[in-house]
Amino acid sequence: MNSDYSSQQHPAVADVLPDDYDHALLIGRIWDPNTEGPRPVVFDKGQLVDLFPYAHTVSELLNRDDPAALISQAISERKRVWDLADILQETGGDNEGSATLLAPLDLQVIKACGVTFVDSMIERVIEERCAGDFAQAQRIRSQVLEGIGGNLIHLRPGSEDAARVKEVLIQEGLWSQYLEVGIGPDPEVFTKAPVLSAVGYGAQVGIPGFSSWNNPEPELVLVVNAEGTVCGCTLGNDVNLRDVEGRSALLLGMAKDNNASAAIGPFIRLFDESYTLEDAREETIELIVEGEDGYTLRGVNSVSRLSRPFEELVSATHGYHHQYPDGFALFTGTLFAPTEDRDEPGMGFTHKEEDVVHIRSSRLGRLTNTVVPTNKLAPWSFGIMDLLRYVSVYGHHEEKAYHG
């Protein structure tokens, strides 16, 4: 697959794709202006091959018994194709009437795990302790670190050692609900965003006007089918309003679920012989934020430092207690929590309008988005009923080439 395509001829394409794109099985979605609806696609030889005649949604594709066979047939028959270079030129701009890249999910529920790294757990404690006031963060950070003896990197959540640390923290007056999910027996799992609300590569991400302390969260996103099997993964930005969640954990929905607050993409990399779940465990995800003011923020999320294995996070989400007939996507949390000052000393980092956020992995490609206030975003308007109507109209008119 992709063996006779050279991404060097298209620098923008090469920048978006994984380094080993010629071996990767990449599934995405595009907006097709001709039919005015979303189409699942697979990348092959510089083109995006239409999967809609074979599976109307990405969810349907991943819940088939043999998605690889269906994809292989679609690539062979090439009923419709789009050049990725052309699509990237149109994505993110004034693109009415053009094919553009979308988030690679559709009917999957968008879930997220929080406090899955010790380092970010400490930052959640700080947010809570300073009640969303970033000016107090450095003082409280020092107090918390002193109370836990420096770090908890090697502590296994739910273990006897973790229980002993809990007792010490209670005695020090430093216990927090974030430490409960960080080192306690159960992980935090919440619904990040509604179905079909995620934005993809090149789109704008939104910051509400009621937040003045916020940041990106670069994360590995597991893509899971209805049976609870992890089929592949992608990159995500779990846009986070630190001041809102810091006021109260009960404001998590207000802090996490806003228009364009979940960016996912550019593609789902399905697991095969070239990329496995074990490879995903070792992912290194890089973050660069570039501001119009000349400011640059860099960070790294090392997935291998997750305090809980993927299997524990997935089983906490899916099982006898909760099913997802269309599958789900699971943000796995981030090690990255920015503490450096952007402007005044002691004021920390927060986004500014027109920040460009790049989230990159050598095996998953690059997700790029621009930060704007939510009141400047185009309203989210294409929902589940619209998708059902689209499938009803075009699913009957386009021959279905696969009956597995």
C-alpha cells in the first residue's frame, strides 16, 4: 500500500502523515460538497479512497467482522478518490464548496480519562487548592510536592503503597479528589463531547469567554469498537479550562464540553502488522503552541508513563456496566501540564487568540488547530439526524460492494 507515492512532492501532506505512511492503514473522514455530507475514507498512494459504498460510517466499518478485507476491496475498486494535497489546501480556510478533512470519528461516543499521569495529577490538585486562581499556583505547587515527598512516579494506583500515601496526605491536610482518582483503585472516566462534535485537522478549537486560564492537552486517543476491542488510535487535544475545573470538580462538564473543545485526528491508524497496541503504549506525543506574539510553548506526553494500562482504562469505560453499540473513542490523559510563565512572572500559561497548536507523533501524524474564542466559531450544526438523513438518501443510491 502507498508504495509508489512520494510525500516529498507534497510537503504539507508529508507533514500531516506518519513518518512510515507507506505502511500505515489510515482511516479518516472528509466533507464532500457534491453530496453535502461526510464520507469515510482510507489513505492510499496520496489519495483518499471513498469507503461510503462499503461502510457508511467509520463506526460501521470498525464494527464489521473483517474491516481490512472491506478496505482492501475499496482500494482495489477505487469508486471515488480525492487527492489529499488538494483537501489539505482547502481544510481550515474559507472552504465552502470544497472537500475538507473532518475528525475521523462519527457515531462513536467521545470519552476521556483524567488524572492518568502523576505529574498532571499534581497539577489538578493545585487547580483545586487555588480555586482556579493561577496567581496562587506556584506557592501551592511547592506545598503539595513537599507533602508527597517530591513525586509519586512509581506508585501503582490502588496498591497498598498508594493507600499509605493517601493516609499521609490526609494527615498533611493535602488530600484531594484528584488524588483519589490518581492513586486510588478507580480511574476517572467522563464523557468529553457529544457524538459528531469533534473537530479535525486544520479546524478551529474554541475557548469560552468565561475562562482566563486554559491550555491544550495532547493525548493518545484509543478507538474502540462495540465489543470493547481497541482497533487503533489517533491524536487528540482535550482542550482544558483550568480555572473552571479548579473552582469545583462538579464544573467538569463546563470545563471540558464546549464547542470545538475536542480536536481529533488527522487519521485513525488501525492496528496491523506495522503498528500494534504495544507500539501505541510507547508513543511519544509532541506539542508545540505558536502564538502571534512570538511565544512558543513546547511539551511532550510520554504514553509509556501512564499510571494505568490501556486495558484498565478501557474496562473502566466499557463492560457489563456500560455498553457502546457504535463504539467509542477514549482520550487516555496527558503527562503535559504547562507551568511556565507566558507573560507576567507567576501568572503561568494560558491560550491567546490565534494560537496555533501542533500535536505530533512520528507514527500517527500531526494534528494542527487554531485557537479562537467560541463566540467566533461557526455554530456546530451537522448532528445525528443529519447523518441519518444523509445515509438514508445516499446509502440507497450507491451500490454497496461489500456484504460481509
